Amino acid sequence: MGKIIAWILCLIILGLLDLPNMWRKKDRYEMGMFGALLVVGVVYGILSTLGIPLPDPNQLVRDFFEPLGKRLMKSAV
């Protein structure tokens, strides 16, 4: 339980450091993306801390972009 609280505290500190600057710039898109990625990071970190087996994030990115790369390489040749 302590590790989960530490995760959340670290991410709250990160948010408190970054959000005021975004708020002053009134960059709603950046704030939205920051918040969405922060939530994904919190959920992934907590699930990982609890020992729940999760897919490798690198594999998810690879599975997403590999078909696009192959398609682009075919059209370039």
C-alpha cells in the first residue's frame, strides 16, 4: 500500500510542477494530453506495483506502428 501512495504522491508533485505553466499559457490541448497520459501512467504504475501482469508498453507501440511502417515502406519502393 505504501508503494501505491508513493506513486500517487510522485505524480501529484509532477502535476503540480507542470500544470501551472500550462494553465498560464491557457493551452487546453496540452493540459488534456498531460492529464490523459498522467492517468494512464498512474493506472499502469499501480497495477504494476500490485504485481498484476501487464503487457510491455514497447510491444504495444511496436504493434501499433509496425503495420504503418510496412505500408509506408511498400509505397516508397
